[in-house]
Amino acid sequence: MTFFPTQAARRVALAACVLAGLCMSPARADLRVDIDKSSQRMSVRVDGAPRFNWPVSTGRRGYGTPSGTFHPQAMMRRHFSRKYYNSPMPHAIFFHHGFAIHGTTDISRLGGPASHGCVRLHPAHAATLFALVQREGVRNTTIRISN
């Protein structure tokens, strides 16, 4: 442990530490999830660097997926839809009212509109994204959905 003999020396050391960024909280990354409904693709960037690009399924005719910029509101590792036949929604990241990004067992339909408005992912991709959002934090995560 470093010893600073005077109050003034402690203040100087603390100021230097703050200015150098050494006393700040751990480094955080900005996580950006971009979903393009026209191409049915999701890209994931961490601090601007591309990390993943996956096929998704967004809302089919009559069940639109909302467009806009969102942040995760809730996360549930195991969730079942009360609205749609108790359908499994593993690794659900809720971003707008009842809409979520989540895994699906209907992987043959990824790459085309198929959902009731949620964004469906391959279960392994949903687990990866879920863990990434947990690690980087919901406050540091932005979800952008475009037409």
C-alpha cells in the first residue's frame, strides 16, 4: 500500500489518479445491435468493431417488428410467451413493450419474416448475444431496427 504523509499529498495523488483514469470504474464497451428487416440480418458491434452477423426472422405480414432505437428493458434466460401458445423464448432480451430478441427452435425460417413481431435468432446466437449484453451492460447496449 502506498503511504502519503500529508492530506495535501493524498489529494494530489487522487487528482492524478482520476486524471489518468486509474481510479475510474472498469472499462466498458459500447454494444450495438443493428437489425435490418429488409435483409433479415443482425450485426453486432463492440466499440465499433464488427463481431457478429447473423440471420434473423422478424415479424411476418400482419405482425410488424417495431423500427427505431431501443435499449434492453429486461432479460430472461428462460421465458415462455403467455400470448402465443406458451412458445419458448430462450435468452430473451426485451426491448419495447412485449417485443424481444430471442432464440427459436424454428431455425429453418431464419432469414425471412416469420415471427409475431419479435426478432428470432438461432439458439446459439441468442445465447451469445445474451451473454454479451450481460457482460457489457444493458445501459451500454443500443438496439437499432431499420426497415
